Amino acid sequence: ETGVTQSPTHLIKTRGQQVTLRCSSQSGHNTVSWYQQALGQGPQFIFQYYREEENGRGNFPPRFSGLQFPNYSSELNVNALELDDSALYLCASSLDLLRQGVEGYTFGSGTRLTVV
Amino acid sequence: DQQVKQNSPSLSVQEGRISILNCDYTNSMFDYFLWYKKYPAEGPTFLISISSIKDKNEDGRFTVFLNKSAKHLSLHIVPSQPGDSAVYFCAASATTSGTYKYIFGTGTRLKVLA
């Protein structure tokens, strides 16, 4: 089975621009979560999608938005980029909502976003 | 306000000995806890979980202990191996209507010395 794949692996953007990050879930996983990991910090929950609907959101402004597609792949969009958005963005999938308590997530390797 | 804290940024242990990684939390509503391991340039890898109805869970060399009254979680690795050298994160979630919003600690870097 394939794991979680994210693209691109690295990205450099200018402040004020918009960015789209992509994620392919592990096969059969219908739940996707996005996390932001700043340098030296633990991952911070951005939001979660379950069967194409947003199913929970962390303390991130509305310029962070997402989508989940019928094949359960997902996108994270960030508008009006700020310097503080520079971080590793991790996508994580799970088999379904209830399994997250016992099995956690499968994480991708992340997209390193640098805003200059 | 950091709800999940890993107060030891790093830990060194001799191969074959026990590694104990600690995690404290402040929110009494947390009901699921996870431990992840992260190697450089890779995403975190799930290790072991525990729910608040238990106080111990074992999986091979890994055991997680939960002390709800102290709001304390620990991961024991016995015996430690050089391949265990990585950053370890604990995470906690207060489940609401099937939504898990895991809050992660800042991680502890474990180095197992051969």
C-alpha cells in the first residue's frame, strides 16, 4: 500500500502571494488532517476533512483553507502569505474518524514552505 | 498556552538501557494520547496510543503509561537501540463528536549511544 504523498517537497514564495499544497492520502483513508510545524515546535492542527467536508479547525485564520476531493486527496491553500507562514506543512490521513484515537494518523513527509 | 509539554528537549541513553520520555498536559478533557517518532526529512511515524480509560498500553519494546491525576504521560523503550534515535512527540486530543484535534508537544530528541 502507498503511504501519504505530498507535493511539492519544497517551495519558496513571496509575501502576499498565494500557495496551494497537495496531498494524496494513503489508500482507503477517508480522513485528512493538515498540520503546520514551525522550526523547533510540534505540529499544530490546521483543519481536518472527512468525506469532503471540513470536520474541525484549529486556531488558524480564514486565509488558510482546504479542499478534499472524491478520491480523498486534499489541498491546503494559503492566501496573502506572511513571513510567519514559513514552516513545514504536514498532511496526515487516517482510515476513518474513529480510528484516529487508536491508530493515529499516517503522516506524509511534508512540504517545506519558505516565505520571503 | 501550551497544553502539552515535553520539558526535556533532549535525552541520551546507552544502548540496551531503558529510555523514558515524559509528557505533561493541562487539559483534563484530553481522552486520547499518541506518541510519534520523527526522523529527519520524514513525517512523524505513529508509535503507540492510549485512551484515558487505561493507564498502560504495551507494544513490543514500547510501553506508554498514563497518570490522569498527575496529567502525566510517559513512553518507555526497553531495550533502547541505536535505531531509536529520533525526535519523539506526544500528542493529546479531546474528542468532540468524532473530531480529534491532536495537540502536539515540542518533542524530545532521543540519542541512543552504541
